[in-house]
Amino acid sequence: MKSVEDAINFIHSRPKGGQKESFARMYALLSALGNPQNQLPPAIHVTGTNGKGSVSTMASFILKAAGYRTGLFISPFIVDFRERIQIDNQLISAEDLLAITRQAANALEVVDQQLAPDIPTEFEVLTAIMFTYFSHQQLDAIVIEVGIGGLLDSTNVMPNSRVAIITSIGLDHQNLLGNTIVSIAKQKAGIIHDNMAVVIGDLPKQARQVIAEQTNSSLIQGELNTFKQGLPGNYQIQNTATAVAGVRAFDANITDEQIQQGLDNTKLPARFEMLKPGVLIDGAHNAQGLKKLFETLNVPPYQKQTVTLIIGSLMDKNVTDEFKHILSDQRFNIVLVPFAGPNGRHSLDILKTAANYRVSTAESWREAYQESNADLTVFTGSLYFVSEIRGELL
């Protein structure tokens, strides 16, 4: 392992999923690395079906503005793999990522032999690398975004979590989390532990009930429109309020001026990002996200524009649940395009989908883009898809 590219390839080479619903793999790897999770500062732990990346990023910028040396862990990345691990909103250096990955690889030589065939997965290895890096950096706070769910997520081993944030709950990852709002809420609520403040976004009633049962404290919700939102898009009003509530639960002494400064400084690609006049990208990767995107495109200054949505989606992301609603507005046109999902994940069957909905298809996103004559062309779907678009169009 001689370069950061080698390190990233090593991380990607790990198994994508494990056989056991437990933390056995995670704790074995962390033990071999000296249990770095026990040397971490207080944490804000963030989960949710949508909005967790936005909320985590805004919270980290606010903490930085308040003088906290802050670690941030988010996924997926848009431009550079190193986006996933940051300190004070600066990416982990290539040298540090290589050094810590080498350390993890050495530990895995022993751990893999002990646990084979059920060895630590890609996300578990990345989480362990992040914990190890942060444990060496003399941080004051960390903001950690859950990978999937919460209860069994590899990030859910931190002994010093101070605030749990649950941004939203909808149907996604049903094969792992369950097919109902209640079952998914139970998985998300798994990040709640004793003596933690619990902050929620705009959640369904049955989800709030599940979460309330997991804590002895009152659920905290942010106040909308108290601060200028940290990221563009109407749906970020709620995410901004949730991020602010989470930071205030972490430290009630953070001032309004520090909060607004942090929000003003916040940057996050592929969240309602205008790449050029008339071309926008947004990682609305599931039905809930697509609904929020549609609602945002129905408020000023977009509510009178014609819109072509060019969608590249993974098969398991139920985006089609919103198609009829969107297409009831004559301003909207949907074009489905092929998309090669990461790690062999299947993309949406665009021909089968087009047979069931009033949508069209194109052989590539470039073709769809060239043929779009709408006032606004919006690339959306998987964050991996919009990352590809962003890289080429910029």
C-alpha cells in the first residue's frame, strides 16, 4: 500500500455486508486498533432517511464557528473520497488516510484470521479508520453520520455520544430495516442511549411515538425560520432548524451569532446545487427525497418554470412512488436514464418502469440533457449518479 489510491482501493475491497447482526466484527477490529472509540470527544450522532448529511454538515460548521475543533464523518462522498472524514471542514490529508489505513490493514491480518469467513466489512473498516484518526487529533467535538439505520450501524459503538438526531423517517433500505415506518423508526432510535438529548425533525406520528419510548427525556424539535437556512432548497429550512436544535442541545451557550456564522459558511455539494443557469443537481435518492425536491420546485422562483427531471436511480430506492404525483403537474417531465450502481447494486429497470408510468427514457444522461428544452433541467436520483454529472459538467 504505497499511495492514497491504494488505501481507498483496499477499503473498497472489503466485503460489502456481513452475516451477523452484531458488533462482533466491529469490536474485534477496534480492539486490535487499541479501542480508539474510547478516546473520542463528545459526539452528535445523526441518523435519518433523508437530510442526515445536510444536518451533520451544518452542525459541524456551527460547532467550528463556536470555536470547537470538530470532526465530521459523512457519506457518501461526491467529489473526493476524503470528504467522508473531515476536521474543521477540511478533508483528511492523503498522507493521514494512507497511514491510518495501513494501520487498519495490519490489524485486519490478525482479525480476519480470527473471524473468517465473517470478516469486517467495508463500512466497518472505514468507521474504524475514522475513529482511529479522530482519536489522535485532540478534538473538542465530533459529528457522526450513521451509514444505514442506527441500531446495528458500525458507528453506534461510541461511549461518549451526547446528542442523538433523527432527521426524518421514510421507507428506504426496507430489506435491512423493515417494511413499515414503525420498524424503521425502531432501527433509527437505536442510536439513543442513556443520558442523551434527542432531537427530531418532522417525523410521522407513529415514528415519534417509537422514538419517545426510547428516551426518558422530552423530544426536541427545532423552530423553523429562526435562522437563515444553511443550504439552498426549501426542504433545507427543516434541516437547518434540526441542525440548530442539535447544536444547542450539545452546548446551550453557543450564541445566535455563532450559529448564523456557521450556517452562512456551510457548503455541501449536490444538495439543490445550481451548476450553471438552468441546470441543477440534487441527491433526491428515494421517494421521500423526490417529494421534497418537487415541493421545493413549486415555490418561488421555480414555480412557473418547466422542469425536466433526469433520474438515475438504484432499484431499491422506491422513487417511482412519487411519479404520479409529480406528473400531475404539467410543468414536469421525467426522463429515466441508465445508471451503473456502485458495488454491483442494481439500478432501476428504466424500460419496465417506463411501461408503467408516463415517463420517457434516454440511452444516457448526456442524450437526455441535450434533448431537454425545459426552463430547468434537474439531475437527481442516487448521489453516486449526481456526483458523476457534477464531475463532468463542472
